[in-house]
Amino acid sequence: MFFLGKDKRTDIFWCIVWIFITAPASLGFGQTRSFSDIFPELDGEKKQIALSADGFVIAGKGIALQRIVPAGYEFAVQQAILKNAYITESILLISSQKTMVLTIYNALQNIRGIKGISYHSATKDADVPLFEDATRVKSDKDTSAIPDPPRAPAIPGTERWYVRLKDANFGNSYYRVDIVANSRAIICTLTNIRDLSFLFVPVIKNEKFIAQLYFEPAVDGLVIYSVASADVSDFFASKIHVPSAVQKRLEVIKQWVIDGIR
């Protein structure tokens, strides 16, 4: 079902995505695509980098998206992402991974699976877990922990969850997770629904960190396109390396799903 409510812009966005995700086979969406079909304008050095083990990544302040998002998906990138100052965009092909959208959906449902995935801390010069704990919660108002559901037998279409992640830098952080899926692809969007704070001082205001991931099983393997952004005041931006902070969260989120489908 759609999430009709107070925010009409959000409702319009989900309606657009729903049109995209349920596009008929006559538009060419009925068949499994190749990496080149998904990114027809990506060539040369960028394509070689995207096909490498680490994939293509660009991150910084005020960067423009590279306009290499999956074909047919351009309009589905949330405009709120583009309004934030710091943006990270990446493309990754896991060539050995043959999977189904339902498998990806079930990996996303395993919220507790993101606990303990490490990133390299330059400050500590060591690999440390980004999220020390992770659990699904009842709602944005009721943050009582609830268990992850059993594996689903079918893709639901659209769904919304709420999660609590104990962030190594920000402590308990709360996110809304929006899912849109069909038999061809799945989009997962995470948005912080409370301020991300350090020592009780807000660093990233609510709804100012957004990560959106697009998964499509392809002829060549699993394609993951992701984009994340954050808005941070100049004061805090002078104290921390914001592009790195955004990128490491995006990388951990991707790794969580990759681990879940292997």
C-alpha cells in the first residue's frame, strides 16, 4: 500500500516510484538486463572502474550526480537527496552473485544483520563496528524493540519499517526504511527520523541523512547503485570529514545486504 499522509511530496515520490517499479514488460522491463543495458551511457574509464572489485565511487560537497543512474530509474532518486550538501554516489557489480529480488528483500529484513559490520577508523587506525547494535522498532513514535520477521515467501511491493541503530559516533539513531520492489528490482531508502547527535549536540538534523540503494539482478551478476547525502553545518563540517562519514555508512549498509544474500 502507499503511505498516504501528511507529507504530500513523499506521497508523490512513492507514486512515481510505483509507476516505475510496475512498468509493463512492453517497456523492456520484463527481461533480465545486462550491466550495459542498465548503464547504457557508462563507458570508458568510468565503466572499467565500476566493473572493478571496489566499484565506482564519487563523494564530496556540492557534487553533481554523474547522471549514470540505472536506465529508467533517473526520476526515482529522491529530490531531498540532491538538496543536501554532501553526496556520495556509487555503482557496484558483484559479477559472481546470481540472486533473486526476493532474496535481497529477505536480506534487508534482517535488521540485526547490520550489527558489528566494521569500517576503518582513521582516528583509531583500526577496523571498528559502525553499528554496535541494531533492531527493528514498532514505529516512529513507539521505539520498543520488535523481532525481525521470518523470511517472506513473496515480495510485498511497498513497505515501511522503523529501526534503531546504535551508531559508533552518534549513539542510538532512528531511521525510517522504505521498500519498493517487484520481480525485477528493489529500492531501499533509509532516512534518519531523529537528529544524529554527538554529546547531545545535533550534528545532522532529522531527515537530513538519506541513503537510497537500488538492487537489480542482471545477466552479469548483481548491480547495486547507491546514493547517500547529508546536510551538516559548517561548524561541524570543519571538525569531521563529512564525505567519509557519509560514504562509510553507505558502504556498511551495502555490505550488510551483500552478506545477507551470500
